[in-house]
Amino acid sequence: MAAALHWLSHCKQPWLLILDNADDIDMDLPACYPSESNGHVIITTRNPNAIEHATVGHLRFRGMEPHEAIDLLLKAAYPDSQQNTQLASPQKWHFAEGIAVELGYLPLALAHAAATVRRNIYTLERYLKYYLGQRKSTLSHSRLRSVDEINIIATWEIPFQKIASRETMEHRDAVDLMHIFAFMHHETIPERIFQRSWETLYESADYLGSYPDILQPVWNEGVQARFRRAIGVLCDHSIIEYEPDRGSCTMHPVIHNWARDRLSDSEQKHWLRCTMTILAHCISPHMEASGRQFRAQLLPHINSCIQLHQSGYKVESDDIRVAAEMEKFAGVYTEQSQWKFARHLQEMVIRARTKILGKQHKDTIRAQRSLGHTLWNLFEIKAAIDVQRKTLDTLRWNRPCMAEWAVWPIWKPVHLSYCLALDDITLTLWLAGERKISKMTGERAVDGLRRRLGPEDPLTLHAMFNLARTYFHLGEEGKSHELLIWVLRLQKRFFGMDHPDTLMTRNELGMLLCASKRRLPAAKRLVENVLQARKRILGEEHAYTLWSVNDLSKVHVEMGYPIEAATMLENIIPIVTRTLGDDHVGMSMTKSNLGKAYYIAERWKEAEAVVRPLLAKVPSDHPDWIHNVYGYAHIQFQLGKIKEAEDHCVEIIEKATRMKRLSLDDPRIVATAELLLRIYDAQGRKDELRSIKARFPGAGKMESEDRFDPYAVRKMSKQLPDPPRAELPTAKPRQDSLSPTEKVGPLPGLVARRTF
């Protein structure tokens, strides 16, 4: 080396010196420079601190651009000029794109893959589906690798071994963090994960000293500095990248796979267990709304752990600690409307707790309630009711103290957990169309919670909201309006305007105003404000955001803007398909509203195409079945399909008569009879007209613009005065008001406790 430097220093010709792979952070780079400056020095290194030696600039290399990586792979895999004509094949391009993504656009790894294809060891398709797919679960540090693969692995293994060989605290911490990162998602690992979890992890019963030393009981400036020193060690060797402004770390996907694959099976299980515990402890058990955004950032990392847990790295699922962690993960999935993932975890939790703690334990009951909510959101109503009835049966005979057995009648307990379970089933019965039973359970839940917790407790308010929704769909708008005003006023005080529960109540109040066809501008402002808040807080593709779009479309229809409503719904159908699926109730609701918008816009054929498939999706014993068939009959009548429209109307009346679930003076049956009158009148069938009028005296009194509207036909056919005021609690909440854009007065004919 000394001779080479001496020769270059005295060389009169221009020269170029390349110092390749100068990765050792302790290397004295200036000692490698010739003393004279008659040439140039290029340094390639993974040590970012080497930039300080640059005098004419530096370049930072990352993964290739996607199209460059795919082009490199295909050209290297098929160097024969005659086969280059096949490179434009969409199928080849698709497989090459999948391989490039999996390899993180890393040129060395792509060259290795291309060589494998070029030597006819694998085709592109087989390499993507079999080799890369199986490599993650079968690769181990003892496996014999090819020379090319050894070269790729050595790129990070050699510097990592240097880190592991050091005895300093920051180097030991760096090794531990690397093992934890290996089981998270490789992108955007927030520093806050560790900040939020360490204290609760240290205080928990499962802290047995088996976790890394870097996990200290309190996150303070000293611990943060220690954490960042460890991060700095990994960054100095280009193993990870750290973004201080965002407080997050990122790894290349190939490095991420290497970091996990290099561990033995026992090490993998240990570090997966550790990573899952850290993630679970940074999730608050109360799931406060203020932490929603942070929990959304955890989803990719939770997904990574769950996938590994369910594959080759599975840890014992009957462990009560694992069940507690899975319960928290399920809560995050539920919050992000990923209910199918939540359901799987919740069922696992219930099995584990039933086996270890018993079905009467409070933790088992809590898990069953959570599963019931998830099934409700998945519209698996029968399964939800079954779970909730089992919970009620358990709680009916498992009371907290002997005094609860003195309650009379003995089969109607009022202890807190039972009242909460009653509130759960109230909501499910409402969705199932069992509105009368829902009213009964809802009133019992509200009465019990009001006595146990008081009229202003958030749990009582939640039960009041569910009861108000049931009142609304039973036609008792007065009671519903009173309860919603009470609930909304208190939720605003306790939670603020943008809390999920407050948003739900604001939305329901807007829909009540819309259904009553009064104060439509106020209804529009309420629902629009809720939609904008949900877009901002939950995201544009969250199920509740899509729900608000549906409700706003109803308001637009009532205000005479069906084209705008149809456009809104057409725009979200692809999102509903992607996020909820074609069989979810959200899709049925969206298409039902779209059908009505088409109908009001007199786009009869489009309405028929949308509504027809819905007829088979709603059970015939559900109230919405009548609404769908009734609406479809209206569409057929407008298209001139008189016979089909008549058959549907007759089917509705006959089914109601046969099943005896709806009386002949029910508003939906009367509305169907009203459509039959129009059909018979159009055909001049006077005998049938007289028969229908005699059988249904309320028919024929509906305004034309109210047709195809279940709420309007209900009110018109009943011809009843507004129901009496609900009996509300006598507490005196402070006098706070709604936002200026949402001020509405009491409904005409209704008595409100206060005006907005």
C-alpha cells in the first residue's frame, strides 16, 4: 500500500483510484489518499459518515426504478436477441414485475434471479411462485447456498458480524433492535412503538427479564439517546435508514428477509414473541380516539407478526398472554374496519380464555361481546345474535353478588354487565329487522344503565342512541328525536365534536330530519359535516365514511338532486367492492340507494338493473325485503311491466298474511296496496279497485313524491299524530350548543327540552 501511494503521488499522468467497499467505520480513509492531487479518488461505502471526505460531491444509491429493474431482469434472463421479441409479453412482464418487487429492485439480487432463469433452473413464473414463496419459510442459516446467493448475503452479514462482535452497549442494543425489526414490516417502523410500550411492558406480569436490555422501564431523554445510538450503529453500516423528522426506521426488503432468515427456529420464535409483546403493549386497552392515527401505523407491523405467527414461526396460542395480545390486535383491526381479520383473532381469544379461565370469566365475556360487534359489522346477523344470546344466558345466572339475586322478577337481572349485553343485542335486533324486540331490550338496557351509572354516563348514552335508532325505524320519531338531542349534547361535552360516537349521533339526527322531510338544509349540513370529519379522521375508504356517503345521497334525493346522489354512489361502488366485498350489507345498502336515485331521476332501466339482484340477497322475513320488492315493483310499473309489478305486490301482501308477522294495517302493506290501486286504475279494473279500497282504507292517500320512500309511506299510511315525548333523565347538563353550521330548531309538533 505504501509503495502504491508513493508511486501515485509522483505520477505525472492523470490517475483514478477506487476504494471499493470501504464499509469499516473505523477505517482511516485519508491515510489511503496519495499526497499529490493529480488524479481522482472514488470511494464506494455503506458508511454514510464517509461523506465528510467528499470534495466534489457524492451520490446515494438506492433500489432501481421499477421499470429499470424489470428491464434489467428480462434482458439478463433472455440475452438471446431472438427471444427479446418476447419481452413485450404482458405475462412475462407481470412475472418479472412480481420478482422485482419481491427483491426490492436490488440489482445484485435481480442479476442472481436472471441467471437462475437463464440457466433454465426456474422459469419466471416458477421462480416467483415457488422459489421466492418458499424461500421465506425454508431458508435457514445452515442451508447450502449458491455462490451468487452467498455474495448477496455477505453484503450485510459481514458488517453485521462486526457489529455483533463489539461489546459496547450501543452495539449490543443494535443487534437486539435488528432482531425486533426483522419481525415487523420493513417500512416505516415508528420510534413511538418503543416509547409507548416500554413502561407498560416493564410493569406487566410477563416481564421476566427475557427481553432486550434496551427496554427500560421509563422512556426519558437518556433512554431515547441510547435508542438512537443503537439506531446510529445500524445506519452507519447502511443496514437501516432512519428519518429523524418522522421518527421512523426503514429497511430494504431483501435486508429484512435476510435478518429474519439468518436466525435459527428457536431464535425466530423468541424474537417473534418479543416483537408481538412490544406491539401489544403500545396499544392502549381503552382504545382512545386520540390514538387512532398511531394505531393505524401499527397495522402493517401487526400484519407481519400475525402472518409469521400463523406460518412456520407459530407460538403457543393457548397462552393467556398471547390471547391478551391477540385481543388488542383484533381491536386495531376492528377500528380500521378490517373485521374479517378481527373475527379470526377474536375467535382464537375466546377459545383460549374459555379453556383456561372458563366461559363465565369477565375477560371471556368481554371477548364474546367484541366478537358480537365484529359479526354485526360483517352483517352475519344470525351468528351475532347467537353469540350475544349465549352471553346474556351466561350473565343471567352469573351475577356479581348475592344482592343481585334479590331483584324481581329474578329472570330480569339489571347488573351492569347484563345491561351492556342487552344494549349489544338491541343493536343487532334492530339490524335484523326485529324492531319490536329491539325496543324491549333497548328500554331495559337504558333503564338498567341509568339506574346503575346515571343518565350522563357514556355507556348509558350509547344505549340511548341505540334505542333512539330503534324508535326511529318503528315510526316513533318524537322519542327518537328527544333521545338524540340528549345524547348529542352530552357527547359533545364529554368527547368533542369529532369523536366516533358523537359523529354517529350527529349523522343519525341528520337522517331523522331527512326522513321527516323537515329541515332538509339542516339535515344536509349535519350529514356533510360528519362525512368530512370521517374522511379526515378515518380515511375515505373506511366503512363508516362510505356509510356517510350513502346517507348524504339520501339527503340529496330528498332535496331533488338525484343525479348528484347517483354520481356519489357510483364513485364509491369500486371502493365498497374492494374494502367490504360484493356480499356485504354495505354494498346492498349502496346499490339500494343508487336504485332509488335512478328511479327519482327517471332512469328506469338503470334502476331495474341495480335493484333486481338485491331481491335475492335480503331474507324474505326482513323488513327491508318488503322495501326492496316494493321499490322494484314501482320500477317495473314505470317500465310498463304491469303484470310483474302486480305479482310482486300480491306476493308482499300474501306473505304478510301467511306469516302473520305484519298486520294488514302495517304502513308497508298499506303502501303496497296503494301501488296496487295505481296498477288496477291504469288497467280500468274497477272490481279490484273496490276490493283493495275496502280491504285497505288507508291506501290512496300518499303524495306522488313520497312513493318509493319507506319513511314517507309509513307516516302517510298511519295518519297518526306525532308520538309523545320520551321520558328523559332529569339531569342538568351545562348549556353548550352545536356548531353554528348545525343549528336546528325542534321539529314542528315535537316537544324538545331545549333548542339548538
